[in-house]
Amino acid sequence: MDVGNMWKDCLDFIERKVGKSAYDLWFKPIKLIELKENNATLSVPNRFFREWIEDNYPRLISDAFEWAAKDIINVQFKIDQEPVADVIRKDSVEQTRKAKLAGKGIFLNPKYTFDTFVVGPSNQFVHAAALAVSESLGKTYNPLFIYGDVGLGKTHVITAIGNKVADMLPNANVIYVSSEQFTNEVVSAIRHEKMSDLKEKYRNVDILLLDDVQFIANKTQTQVEFFHTFNALYEKQKQIVISSDRPPKELSDITDRLKSRFTMGLIADIQHPTVELKMAILQKKAELHKIILPEDMIYFLATKIKSNIRELEGCLIKLAAHSNLTGRPINISLAKDVLKDIFTDELKPVTADYIQKVVCDFFGIKLPELKSKKRTKEIALPRQTAMYITKKLTELSLGDIGKAFGGKDHATVIYACKQIESKMENDEAFSKTAEYLINKIKP
Ligand code: ADP
Ligand code: MG
């Protein structure tokens, strides 16, 4: 097959996955320069592109190749511009660390350390707890349960614990695993009758870092396996650290016995950062990436970007990548050009699609189920909640809301709103959940 066409197919695949604006910004400028056997070399304009793509879309390009070439292709990047010497040094230190740990079977992002974690009022409690845990494994707080909204530093801080432990105790067995990966491993172990290998792997660690535990909602067998892993580690006083996007009691569809385990140690939450903390983080990130960021831009970005720290960092990297590419300095005018969608997003009204997505994510159900005719409690409650929120936060008519939920009539929507209103009055826990969702969705 023609190499040029193959790359075009890959790009189409990528555009479908990430949407037009991310595609134009990050993927369109990439070129395929060589495809030999199963190795592809891609050229990217500068190192910001490579880092951003590796951190944020780690599997996307290989998935695109797999789809276009029907084969597994190893992807390598070649950077068009010569990087600055300091940056090479930092890169190579990180890569060496990563390789060294990988040699011991430990996979941790080397960038996420306590040194690079900026502390402020919103995260100092989590920071202190994480440090304490890394200095006395299994003794102070076990488990340590960290929760907070997306992009506020949960993965960073739990990885920092892992990196610190790996540094201090070279023989320690550290495992970082996302709940999705853990689930996949359980599924695969069941299928290939390798359950004992899985037990062996997870029950012989010194510290287990389980990221985004909310994803094991509804996955019964994964929960059973994790429950036994937890008990085995706990009994041996091995450290367990768990992250989640919500506190234990709000984890729906996770068994009570597991939830009660989560509350046995310390629960710590990361809150939304203050403007000052956002400014300090921007300064730190600019320093780490060797980006020249004028004082007024630091303030501008810190006040303009409300959502989270990932977004903040993303904007900084986008600006740097484009400033580097075009030679324009980083200033407000570049920001207005490059960060267009962020500035317009803020003004966009809430849509039913968006509400449905947030509600589905929260309850751990799929969108087609939400829009289906199913009346089981697991589906009906999320559906009615989403309808209620749509009525509350959008200008849509009852009929339009019904349509957006898979063609229901307006009486169904009225009924849903009534149900939710009365449930909110009578059920305090549910009322908290609903308020939490509304706050999350509101612009
Ligand atoms: P979460 O896991 O909560 O969704 P991450 O840990 O992935 O969030 O953080 C998102 C990005 O923000 C990462 O690049 C991380 O380095 C950065 N970040 C978050 N909090 C801080 C902090 N306090 N100091 C420095 N960087 C931070
Ligand atoms: Mg995370």
C-alpha cells in the first residue's frame, strides 16, 4: 500500500477520534517520513508536539496505524527543530529514570514527582498525606484515599508517591495501575485461566497505587478481586493508595464492603485551585518546559482558565508549540488565535448532549442505555436525573427534551422532573448527588 495514503487514512481516523480543533492543532502538522517493516517514523514540528501527544494521546497514533495497516506498527518521532540543550538534558534524565524503573517492572511517569508538584491551600492536605505515606509505608494512613475533580492532580500526586518510594527503597515493588487496566487484566486472567498469576502479581507488592477507582463501578468480578487483593495487602501492612473522582460514599455501584474498606484509613480531597496557585503552577511548568512566559500572560491564563490544571498546562503547551512554530511571541494576541475554542467554550450554553455525557459517566452507564426504553432502576434514575437537569439548565422545551432522550413524549419528561424533585426532598444523599451534578455541569 502507498505510504502517503496510509498516513492519510491514519489522519482521518485521528480526526474522527479527537475532533477537528485538536486535530488541526496537533496532528495535521505531522508527517510520515518513513515506514519500514513495522516501524514508522513521524516528523513533528517541535518537542512540544511530541510531549503533548505522548502524554495526552499515548495510544492514538498506534491505534490509527493498526486500523489503517491492519498490523501493529511501532511509532517513533523525529523532531524537526533542534531542541535546546537544557531540554535534552531534562529529557534524557527522565528517560533514564523511566528505563531503569521499567527494567524492574515498574511503570511510573517520571515527570510526576513531589518536586514538580506545586502546593497551595487546595491541595496541601493531600500533599502532606501523600508525603507521610511515602515515608512510612503501610503504617500511617492505610489506605490513603484521594479524591477530586478531573485534572486537579490526583494521578500526579499518587505517581509522586510511587516515584519517591522507588527512589528511597530500590527493592520495593511498586505498582501503579489505572482501574481500567486492572479491569482488563482481570478479564484477561479469567479468559486465559491465569487468575493465580494475577493474584501473585498484585498480592506481592509493597505499595499499590490504584488510579480512578470509580471505573470499577458495575464490574462485579473486578470488585471481588480487588476486595481480596486489598485484604491481603492490608493484613501484611502493605500500603494501598486509591484515587477517585468522588468520595467513597458517593461511589454508586460499588459494593458496600469495598466502600467501607476505602474509609478505613485517611480520606483526603483536592479542591479547585486558587488563582495564586494556578499562577505558581504556570511559572513552574514554564520553567520546566523552558518557555518564556511574560508576567501578564501568567495572570491572564490563570484567571481565564477556570476548569482545571490539565487545561491550564494544555494551554501553555499549545501557546509554546505555536510560538515556536511561527516565531510569534507568547502574548494575548497569540492566545486569542491559538486558544480560540477555550474562549468560546466558556460562553457556550449547556447542551442536552453534554448533560447526558456527564450523567452517564457519573452513573457508569452507556449513552444508548440512557436513551433506551429500559425501565430498570439502574437506567431509569440516571435518565430521570438527566432530564431534570436538562429542564433546569437549558432553554429546551419539554418536547425537545423528550426527543433528545430517544424520542420520549413531554409527559414522560414532566413525570421524570416530578420524580426527581420529590426524591431530592426525601433522600438527602440523592439530593447531594443531584446538586453535585448540577454544579459540575453549570458553566
Ligand atoms: P487528575 O488525575 O486529577 O485528573 P492529573 O494528575 O493528571 O489530574 O493532573 C493534570 C495535569 O496537571 C498534570 O499534567 C499535572 O502535572 C498537573 N498538575 C496538577 N496539579 C498540579 C500541581 N499541584 N503542581 C503541578 N502540576 C500539577
Ligand atoms: Mg488522573
